[in-house]
Amino acid sequence: NQLTGEIPRELGNLSNLRELGLGRNRLTGEIPSELGNLTKLEYLSLDNNQLCGEIPVELKNLSSLPLSDDLWGAKLKLDNNHLIPPNVGTSDAELRAWLDSHSPGWDTTQTPCPQECKLQFSSATYSIKEDGGQATITVTRIGSGDGAVSVEYATSDDTATAPDDYTQTTGTLNWADGSLADKTFTIDIIDENEQGNDETLIVSLNNATGGAELGSPNTAVLTINNPKNCATVTNIPYEECEVLVAFYNSTGGANWQRNDGWNVTNMPCSWDGVECSEGHVSKLSLYNNQLIGEIPSELGNLSSLMGLSLSNNQLCGEIPENISNINYINLNNNHLTTSDSSLIAWLDSRNPGWDTTQTSCSGFFTTPIVKVAENAGTVTLIVQRNGDTNGTLDYATTEGSARQGHDYIGATGTLNWADGDVTDKSFTITINDDSNSEMNETFTITLTSPVTGENLDNATIVIEDNEPADCAAVTEIPSTECEALVALYNSTDGANWRDNGGWNVTNTPCNWYGVSCSGGHVSRLSLSLNRLRGSIPTELGNLTNLTYLNLSSNFPTGPTPTKFASSVFYVFFGFYHNSLTGEIPRELGNLTRLTVLDLHYNQLTGTIPTELGNLSNLTWLSLNNNQLTGTIPTELGNLSNLTWLSLDSNQLSGTIPTELGNLTNLTWLSLYYNQLTGTIPTELGNLTRLTVLGLRYNQLTGEIPTELGNLTHLTWLGLHYNQLTGEIPTELGNLSNLTWLYLNNNQLTGEIPTELGNLTHLEELYLHYNQLTGEIPRELGNLTKL
């Protein structure tokens, strides 16, 4: 499993225990001497953890533990830890003999508890807005605190140049003997007050002294984000972009837990939590995201907003009255209120019980999740006071995976505000560094009212381990694969991933978050929605036994490395919702075992490689929402197992290949928002399993094929915004499962077929902006679900 922390001494009370298996976890600390009380124990497995220190002599009391033999092997497993062999720290000769007889060779797999001193950046990437003034860079001291050490730092140009974009900065950071606290330095950023692209500069560490070494990363990239003007946004109206920016500013967007893209890129529909449809903002999902402040009234100007999820934040004040156009809303667990009776009734119908989950807006943590390095010494919590400006709040710590007294010093206290005082208050908690390589650990701090005892807010402290992994000591996969994972961690700002459990900390990479192994190799890597930022390293191509790769919904940039195609074992390849650029590698056509290829919502350019037609096992191909050009390859018609084909929202041209009619297993075909011309192939009528056919927003001409009436499983048919002519086929009345039918904005003529009255499941029927004549059929009165 992935259990962390120390082995509880209380296990020694289980006097009837016969088997204890804790191997292959992430346990730290020493082996409790109390395990020697388990005299009925017949099997003890503590191998492949991160246990340190001397082996207790009390283990000799385990008289029921069998000796190791060739038939059954060892019943005592201590391999692959940091335990001290008897000839180093244990004088008991009987214990040495007992260990050798019960677990032969155990001492050959132990490594020392790491105590080296390394100086390194806290992250491989930093960022600051161009108008941010100064960028703060943090350098950490990892491992031993013995002796005074120092390191030099310097900046150098990349796409940002000094002195136009920033001030050249050099200096030296010094640590006193025993000090493990982080050190920082600042870089002045020059605001040019001009629109432009993001720019980067390099920060490096050199010349470590006092016996210290340079750790990794010792170079970092600082990105200067040029705040984008809504006037340059094209995928939604200017006014809607302004609403999003107002929302960001009003709710402390800079400190949100998830704010990727916000107020930085010119693509609001790709900002974290924003979804768009038909060129408008349709959904805003920012639940559990550290929002603080008031909901701005401008939010009601998002006239196409259908979904709003803001639960589990710290929003205060009045709920805007002009948001009642929203279909789905969740405001639970905030500090919101309203006195408007019509708004209350509307909220009760859309978000039942919303008011029972609101608490008074009297005080809360400005940052509900605080990360602190294990060697930082202390962590400071800031509390903001709202509502009444005089009063008190109590605070207290509660254990989580971090243990009071061992990992941190427990704290309780009271914060006081005088009448009229609205300033923030703060307090500090001491963090202990045990110098062991281990998983990140957490504990909680609670704010309560001393009058009512009401729990007003909680903050979670994440203690981040600062002991890096050593790929040379890794035994469960080749060192090259471990180094590939570390390269990905360093290249994509792993220290700030949403979940980086085990990464670059433990020497068991198969237990790192998102990593799975099989046969001594990395076989799966799943890190979607995990806040990866930066470029994908070419070293990832060294994972040659990878069958499943999912890095979707992150913010990596740059091209897709062609070296990924060196693994012929891929069955899933997902990079959607990122910022990848360049062309789709033709080498992907070599991945003949691939069943899923998903690259949608990137910035890929060029043509669709014809080589993708070689992927005969493919069931899912999604390339939509890129900037692809050229024609749709006829070779895609070879993908006979395909069930999903999504090429929409690109710049594809030419005709729809008739060969797509060979894909008889398709259930989804979307080609809309392109520049396709010519007629709709009659061969699409062969796709009898289709549920969705989307061809809207192209330049298609000719008549609607009567063969589309064969697609009896269709629920969505969108042919609108083309140049289609002729009459509406009566055969469309056969589509008995159709829920949405869009034929508007074409040049259709003739009468509305009475057969459309058979489509009793229809909820939307759009026929406007055509040249239809005659009477409106009475049969449309059968469409009671419209």
C-alpha cells in the first residue's frame, strides 16, 4: 500500500498475533522494541520501507518465528530499509546470529539514513505577473544541518532580457551551523505596460561551500506573465471576459488553489474551472478552491451561464440577485446570505438546504491549505476578521498523519480584535525536521467561537518532506526509468503538483502517486488534473514498457516529444486539455496496440498524420479544439474498431471522406467548427450505431442525404450553419430517439415534413433562418417534450 508514518508501538499489545505484514509501504522511524512482545508471531514483513536506526534486541524474543529455509524462504523480511547492521551499531552477537539465520543477507540491502547536506531551489519553475514588482525565489537546505554553508545565485537572460524586463541579480545565501530554514532572494521585475507574450529568465545556484552539495533543481525558470487584456480575447465576448476578471479580483484569485490560466492567457475557455459552449461561458466550477471575498454582481452578466459551483470556499456577504438564469448552482459551505425572498425561493428550488450550510462570516484563514517544508522551522497562519470588528477567536491544532510532538509542536491560543480593528492576525507553529525520507504529512488547525463553540473554519498544514529520492538506490525498476520520472517531476514543477505523494522523496517509485509497475518496469503513468506546468521532458520516452500514459488537464507546454513513440506497448495515450504546440508526431502511427489517443484542447498545428490510419486497435480518437489544418485523411477509414471520432473546432478543409462510412462501430462523430466543403456523404448512413452526428459551422453544400434516416440511434443531429439546400428529408422522421435536431441557418426549401411529429423525444428543434414555405404541421403538437 502507501502507508506512511511510524509503526505504532501499540501493536506490541496484540499478544495473539501470528502474522504481521507491513512490507512495501512508506513507513519511517525505528522498529518499535514492543514488537518483541509478539511471541506467537510466525511471519513478520517490514521490508521495502524507509525504516531507520538500530534493530531492537527484543526481536530475539520472537521464538515462534521459523528459520529461513530453501523450501519456504524467510519468514522475517527486513530488506531494503535504512537499518543499521549489527556490526555497526549493535553489540549483541546473539542478535546478529539470529538475524542471519532468520533473514539471510538482510544487511546487504540496507542503505544509510540520508544525512548529506544539499542546497537547491524549492521549485524548478517560478512565475510572476509583469506588474508584480518583485519575484521571490526560495532556496532550501536539505539533509544535515551540521556546519555553516553557503551558495551563490545569479540570473541570466532567456527570452526576458536585463535591464529591459528585469534587473540582473547576483548574491550569496548563508546558513549558520544548525540552521535548516529556507532562504530567499528577490528579483526586480520591470513593467513595460505593453501587451506581449510571456517571457522567461534563468536562475541558477553555484559554488556551494562548507561541505554542502548542489541538489536538484539547481537551475530554475522564472516566467514573467504578461497580463492579457480582454480586448485581445476572441473565443468569448469581451464583456464576459471582463466579468471573469472581476470575479478573479473580487475573490482573491491569486491565492486560489486552482487558478491555472486565469488573467494570464488569452483563452478564458481554458482557464481552470471555466467551460464554454457556442462562444459563451456556460459553466463555472470553482468549488473547494480557497475563494475569499464577495461574489461580484457582474456575475449576473454571464447570460449563458448554466452551471455555477462555488461550494466549500470562504465567500462572504450578499448573494447577487441577478443570477437566477442559472440551471445548476451549489453555494454550500460558505458564509453567504440574502434577504431577498424571491432569491431565497429560487435558491431553495435549485440548491436545497444551501442556507443550513452557511456559517457566520466572522473569521477565517486566508489560505485554507498551507504547504511548508519540513526543514522550514515554523509555519505562519493568517486569520482574516469579517463581520463584527470586535471580539475573539480561539485556535487549536489537531493531529492528522503528522504527529504532535514528533512532526510539529501542538498549539492553542486566542486571537483578539479591538473595536474597529479589521487588520489580519497571525500565529506561528513550530515544525520538526526528523531528517528521514518519508511521505508528506498533514495536520489541521481549527478556528472556533469562544462564546458558542461553533467551528468557524479549518486550515490544513501540509508538511512537505525535503529528502530527495536516490535513483541509484532504487531496485524495483531500472535507474533510467526512475530518472525519467524525476525528470518529469523537475520539468513540470512537481513540488507544486496537486498530489505528489512519494515523488522524489521515497526510493520506491512504484508507490509514487499515479505510477504503477509491472514486471519490474513502469507500466502506467496517470497524472491528469494534477497541475503539471512546464515542458514534457524527452526522458519520458525511456519508459519503454509504458502501456497507459495520461497527463491530461494540466498545463504543460511545448511539443509532444516524438520519443514517446518508442514504446510499442501503449494502449492509452492522453494529453488532452494542455497547452502542447507543434505538430502531431507521425511516430504515433507506430503504436499499433493503442486503443485510446486523446489530444484535444491543445494548440497543435499542421495536418493530421496519415500514419494514424495504422492504429487498427484504436477505439477512441479525439483531436478536437486544436489548430489543425489540411484535409481529413482517408486513411482514418481503416480504423474499423473506432467508436469515437472527434475532429471538431480546428481549421480542417476539403470534403468529408466517404471512407468514414466504413467506421460502422462509431457512436460519436463530430466535425463541426471547421472549414469543410462539399456534400454530406451518403455513406454516413452506414453508421447505424451513431448517437451524435455534429457537422455544424462548416461550408457544406448540397442536400441532406435521405440515408441519415437509417441512423435510428441518433440522439443529437447538428447540421446548422452550413449552406445546405433542398428539402428536409421525410426519412428524418425515422429517428425516434432524437432529442436535439438543428437544421437552422442553411438554405433549405419546401415544407416542414409532417413526419417530424414522430420525434416524440425531441427537446430542441431549430429550423429558423431557412427558406421554408407552407403551413406549420399540426403534428408538431405531438412533440410534448420540446
